[in-house]
Amino acid sequence: MAKNDLIGGSLWEQYSAKVSERMNDPRHRGEISEEEARALGARLVVADWGAESCGDAVRLYWAVDPKTDRILLAKFKSFGCGTAIASSDMMAELSLGKTVDEAMKITNIEVERSLRDDDGTPAIPPQKMHCSVMAYDVIKKAASIYKGVDIASLAEEDIVCECARVSLRTIQDVIRINDLKTVEEITQYTKAGAFCKSCIRPGGHEKRTHYLVDILRDTRAAMDRDQLALQAEARDFASMNLIQKHRAIEKALDEKIRPALAADGGSLEVVDIREAEGTAHVYIRYLGACRGCISSTRGTLQFIENMLHQELSASIRVIPL
């Protein structure tokens, strides 16, 4: 049966080539036996993680050198769709050669990014993103088994959605990386909130520390602050916000243009600045001798626009009123 008969052709096209390859031919699927681990002088760790409500589960095998805590061999078994298989395969690969503590820093987001064909294109369609979110949790479980401690003592943050086992950090990262704006998008990408729904907002049957509506609000606010901070440091005209552009234009006018106009008894004021399709439209009004001057729509206008191009950006267009 053709792939297009199994799932929509357009959906299939949203998977990266790396995901498709690992769906069909996982590199690290299998088991590690006690005998194999002993032959490597390693300790065998077997960890299970999954959410019954999702139907996805993964078993992770590590052969860990007890002298260095380094993972010498990693394999997995996955009960789930092709996306879960490809993600589990990459998760096992990323843990190879790392110490247990280093492996604990691997996130679901890192797994997804490692499956991309290019940095700007997601490896997995949004509606299947939830199938790739188990890596962070199963690695934590394996680490807790190796260290002989409860997994809760290793958790750096809370599990927000118990049904789908989605962590706070995963939700925050997914919002930032994919510029999510609604709770529905969070659910689409992670499956958080898709089942009992008590994690979506206060008022459900179970009180929680974190709710998706609050995480979305706080993460979007942090993203806005980060963007403002970047803009505050911007030196490139295209990266400035509208207020910064207005200040930069006024500065250039004061330093390079108004003195030349004043020599002939004229001046100008900026009435408005509007942006459209990458162009900054600067609306000006001539003052003094410039008003009604025949060159104000030709030579003087060209002088003003050329000077702003030279000082700031060729994307500026000056429009006299």
C-alpha cells in the first residue's frame, strides 16, 4: 500500500527526510542484554516511560561504564507511531558517548532539531509533535535508575500534563521555538491538555501548580521582553522598532539635513512614519522658505532621501505632504 493511502500525502511531505529514514530503518532499535553489557565492562540500565492515554511508550537501554558514568551503548524499543520510533532512535543516538549527567540535559526540542533537514523547517508536522516528547522523561528515568534515586529528585521542573507526561520546560520551549499563540496550538504540538484537560486552566477537577493558559501568557510576555531587549541593542535600521526608527531619522535630519535647509531659510518636520512591505515611509511637511519652493518636490526631496539612505537605510522613502 502506498504511503499516500495510509496518511494524507500533504502530511507525509511535512516529515523531514531524516525522520522518514529512521521510521523505516531505525539505527538503534533493539535490546542490550546483561551479557552484552558485561562484555563491555558496563552496567545495564533499562528504563520505561509512556502515557497509557496516548498509547505511546518507550523502553531505553543503556550500557554505562561505572568508572566514568559514560554511556557506551544505547538502544530502544518503542510502542507507538513512526514519529515516536524516529524520535526514540535519535534520542538513543544523542545519548551515546555522553555521561549520564550530560545525557540528562538532552531535551525533546534537541531531539526534534536533530531530526531536521535544515534549521528553519520542523522535522515533524505539528499534529504529530506530541509523539516526540518522551525523550526527556525516559532519560530522566534511566538516570534515576542508574543513580539509585527517585526520579522526582532529578526533576528540574514540574510535569504540567500528567496524562501525556509533558514537562514545563518542554511546553515553554515549544512555545518559543514555534511562536505558538494559543493553548490549542500547545495541545497540537505536545498533546498537553488533550485528555482530562485539568491542566488547561483553573477550575478543573484537579488543582495544579501550572496551567497552560498561564504558561502561554508568561512565556509570550518573556518573548516580548526578549525582543524588546534585542531591539534596544539594535544598530541596524531594519532591526529597530518604530520608535527607534523615528529617533534615528530625527537625529539624521538634525545633523545632516536641517542645517542645510536652514541656510536658505527653510526647514521640515516629520508628520508620520509608516512601514509597509519592508519600506519605511517618512511623511514630511516643509517649513519656512521650503514651503512652496519649486525644488521641494525634486532636488530638495532627492537630497533629503539620499541623505537618509546614506545615513540609515535604502529602504526609506520620503513623501512630502
